[in-house]
Amino acid sequence: MRPMSMTMTLSLLAGLAAMTLFAGWRGSLPPNLVKGPRMIPWRIVMVCSAAGVAMMAVHLATLVGAMVSR
């Protein structure tokens, strides 16, 4: 099994960060009762993608050479 490269880690980190910001913006909008209920739980999406950002940041730190788990 090959380890994840720096390019893949940075692209995933950027994508997850963008998703976190977008979902945070969409989750903060007031509900529109004319359109009906929201079909996507934006706050849950934001929390899950923020957790992915944290995991990718730790992975990036280990790729750079930082000691994370001591």
C-alpha cells in the first residue's frame, strides 16, 4: 500500500476546508418556510468536514516530519 502524497493531502485539505466554510455559511442561513424543509443537514456536514480538516492537518504535519503522537 502506498502512502498518501503531499499533493493529495494538500488538495484534500483545501477541499475539506472549502466544504467546511460553504456548509457553515449554508447552515447559518435562516430557514425559508416557503421552499419547505432543508434536505441537507448543513451543520452535520460542516462538523464532519471540519473533522476531516483536522485529520488532514495531522497527516500533513506527519508528512512534514513533526512528532504528533508523543
